[in-house]
Amino acid sequence: MLEDLSAHVLDIAENSVRAGGTEVRITVEENIAANTLLFSVEDNGCGMTEEFIAKVTDPFTTTRTTRRVGMGLPFLKQSAELCGGMFEIKSKVGVGTKTTATFAYDSVDRPPLGDMPATVMTLVMGSPNIHWIYEHKTDTGSFTLDLDEIVQALDGDRELLQTADVGLWLKEHVKEGLDEAGWSGKG
């Protein structure tokens, strides 16, 4: 089982890249007033058939050839439902996929959100040619990172996104943005 929700975000976003997505949007909503934590990962990749979606939470269903078991989505679904939330995948072949998980924010069984700045940094450095959009909303504010704006500031040089200096700056930039948005870091 993955220890925190950011590991699930990482896993799903990497699946989006493997599915041929060129734009991946990650959204996190911490609504303490409504007692909900939601995250979604949406891509413009190849999509999935209805038949595949129907069995995607079966641990013995995977598209990977390096292993025969895929536990990430089954564990995520189980965790969301255990915490009074839900898990949903919407997909259309040739259009893309959106995976959403919600949790009761105050559930003692809810895994922590985890280190989202490090997750964003890892995704960007690992797949710098993807148009990453990360949006994080709290009760008191929001933060949005649109990687194309960062690339523009780098004079279009996406290779710089794979350097340690830019990666560490990006991680700190996301953390500062989340702090300003009212992220408790506990999510």
C-alpha cells in the first residue's frame, strides 16, 4: 500500500505520460469547512475502453508488461471508500482520462497528502516535455503552477527542467505557493 496520497498522484500521473498524454492537470482541493480532500489527475492521453475501466480496480488488471499485478488503483479506491469518500475514473478512447479520489478530511484512516512539492518536481524533471498544470485549493486560497509559464521564463529550454538547480527551485516555488494558499502541510 502506498504510504501517502502524493504517491498515488505520482503513480497516476506517470500512467498519464505512458498513455501518451501531452497535457496533465493535477488538482488538489482541501476543503476543511466541507470536510473533504479531493485530488484528480486528468490527461489527454489515449484513454480507456469502458470494458477496461470496469476492471481497472481489479489488482490483476494492468497494462504493464513488466508485472502482472497493478495494486495502485485498487488500494486507492479501497482507501477512499474506507474514509467516507469515493473513487471514479472517466475516460474516452482517443480523448483522455480523469481519475478522481475524495476522502473525508478528518477521517483517522485517511492517508496524509504527503509531499506534493517533491511530487511535482519529480514529475516535471522526469517528463519535461509534458505540459504540467498543478492546481491546489484550500479554504483560504489557491496556487496554480502552469509549467508552460516556467518554460517561457527559461526561454523555451525544457532541458533546463532536468537540472538539479531548476528542480530544487521548482520544488521550493511550489512549497511557497502552497504556503501562501493556506496549505497546512498536513493534508
